[in-house]
Amino acid sequence: MRLLNASGCLDALTAPEVTGTLDAYVTKTVTPLPREGNAPVRIAETEVGMLNAIGLANPGVDAFLVEHLPRLAALDVPLWVSVGGFAVEDYVHVAERLEPRDEIETLELNLSCPNVDEVPENVGEVVTAVRGVTRKPLYAKLSAAVADLAATARAAEAAGADGLSLVNTVRGLALDESTLRPLLERGAGGLSGPALRPVALAAVHTCFRETRLPIVGMGGVATGRHALELLAAGATDVAVGTALFADPGAATRICSELEAELGAHGFANPDNAVGAAHAPAEATLDPRSRVKVTEPLHTGAKLSG
């Protein structure tokens, strides 16, 4: 299992020490041309998570390659680049520009941003087109809000995706307590944080059953227990997002808590926990994946040495 950041939730160049605690770093989404994004206010807290309407603000692929990539590569952390656009040709253009760069390990196709209006709906078409111009691993980042997530995931697999990233934020709205006007200038935005966790679990659980692709599970991960549940649902890797805003040390803490959780449940390592939620109630996992349970269930609240 690898622990990554969710795209857009960590600036590696501003916080390189945090980036160094990850197994891979995922950039903010890169588009063909520079984008200023949506007008502020673009971020708002709610009782159940965070709303954002950044709108894919980024310097564009040319400036990314010249100004950002060399500095990111110097951090010596495996690099995933999030690729975005508003038409199939946009994704192809960015992927073609990134393909020759050995510093980049993986491309994550952002096919699910709730804060722009023209994201292509045909996942299979985008993946097929990008697969034709790059040999790099492709992960399709999908939204749980699509009409048929299972069919969408199968389409991504059939088109040549190497993995899935589940899930992106879902659309939400918060109103000002006094004025009853939307807190975000755009109105609705993408909801992340605790409220997204059950949605992410359901999405991972569905796609594990429907495809044979590896899955990066994300959505409301703040403890080792949350990471364990995503693994059990079918994720092979886990990404942390909103938690990094409040706790820069979240990645290190989550890994420590996950180790305790695995021991409490008798798993020898994280990979052995993948798919545990799919085992029949009367069945037991392969004993070779188990170790003797020597401590009570660890929920992440205690880290005694």
C-alpha cells in the first residue's frame, strides 16, 4: 500500500517536509492553458467537511514543465501529475507534453471536477485517446455522483486505464448564517472531509467488484482506521486530502495508526487487508494473511509506545 495526497490538497513546493512523508505526490490538476480559477471566496468550512470551488487554477502545461516540474523532481518523491481539460483534445495535449518526462511516474486523469462546467462526460473516450499518446500508467479519477459508477469504471478499464482514483469531491452548498447567501462566490462547490467518507467507501466497494483495476481510495481519510476501511472495501492504495490542511503530520500519524489497526485485526500487512469487506460472513481470510492478535482494536485515538 502507498499513501498519497489527494490532488489539490498539498503544495509540495511550499511544504516539502510534508511531501516527504508520502509514498507519492499528486500535483494539482494541469490544463493546456493557464487558469485563474473561480473568483473568491473559493473555500469554506462546514460542520461536516470543507467546500471548495477553486476551478482548476494552474499555470498551464508549458509553465508547469519549465517552472514547476524541475523543482518537484528535486524533492525525490514519486510524482503523479493530475491532467485536466474541457474536451478530449485538452487531455491528449497535456498527456503528449508530459509523456517524454521521466520525472513523471503516473498520470491521473481528472474526469470528475465539480467546479467547472465542461468536463467531458465520456470517460472511455478520454482514456482511449490519452492511452494512444502515452505509455505512462493512467489512473482515472471518477466521481461517485455519476449515474452509473460501475459502468463508468468498466468503461475506463476497457479503454486502457491502469487504475482508478476514487473519489473526487461531490457537489455541496453552504449558506451564510446571517445573509442566507452562499458562502462560496460560485455558489456550490466540492465537498470533502468526513461527510465524503461513506460515499468513498461505497464507490471503492462497487469498483472493486466491477473491475480488476487497482484503486486509490480517498475521501475523508483522517485516521488509520479510515485507511483500513478503504483497504477492506477494495482500495490498494490510500490518499489523504482535507486532513492535511489541519494536520500537516497527518500522513505519518495515519501510517502509525494503520499499523496498529492491522495488528489489532490480525493482518500481517496492509495488502492482506485489501478486499476484506467482500469476504462472505461465514468465511475467513487465508490464514497466511493473518498474524496473532496481540492488542485490542486501535481507533487512532491512542499511540502509546
